[in-house]
Amino acid sequence: MRNETPAITRAHTGIDGVSWNILGQVYVPKQMSEDSFSWHATFPVETFVPPHVHPHQDEYIFVLAGRIDLILDGSRQTAGAGDLVRMPRGIPHAFYNNSGAPATALFWAAPSGKLVELYQRIHNMSNPAEVVRTAREYDVVFLPPVSAAA
């Protein structure tokens, strides 16, 4: 992991020109340090991240456009543009784009843990079961699936 540097990560670009395809979603890294990691995420219609837990990280979503349906600690909720979602470490969470339109958000996690390495490893991986198995090696624990949040 790199040390934080003073710089601007420009719109529509990731650090070092990087972007990742994570099961149909596009993640663009905006900031990376040991203390935190942030990325811009584009959620096409009907994409989702199933229930999972980060045992060692707090995760946040600032919704930029659209709507994201969530399951937070067993509770179904919805976040829209301008809303901030807080997902403390150890709390099960999942998110879905059931809105009929693309959604975008700024995500960040603190500390960074192994998320950058996980996204590098699962980039373009098309088998969800393989993603679930791989994620455990990077301290992201997927839970049994549930129906989409609505």
C-alpha cells in the first residue's frame, strides 16, 4: 500500500488509470493509503453485492446519483443521492440496484485492509461462487444469499 500523497484524482479516472470490473459493476480507485481506501462505483441496473461482513473495516457509501437498496444488519433500507450509508465493521450488509436506472456512489473503507488486493484479484472474475471463495482470503466474509432488498 502506498503512503498518501498530495494530488488530485481527476473525474472519470482512477489512480494510475485503473478501473475494475467487479461482477458487472465498475470500481475506480480514487484514493489509497493504509488508513483508508476510496473508490467511485457505477452500479448498472439489477447489479448487487450480496450480504457480507468486513471484520476489520468500517465502510461508507455516499450516493451520488440514483438509488441503492440495502440490507443493513438485517434491516431493509434505501439510500438516494446525497445520502451517506455507514456500515461499521462486523455488521452484515448488502446493496442492490433495483431502481431501473444506473446508480453511482463514492465508497470508502477504513482502514484499507486488503480491499485493493481483493479488487485486483477478482477484476473480471465472472463466477460469483469463485468471488465468494476468494474474498475470504482478503478478510471479506460473504453470508448466505437473501432476496434483493426492495
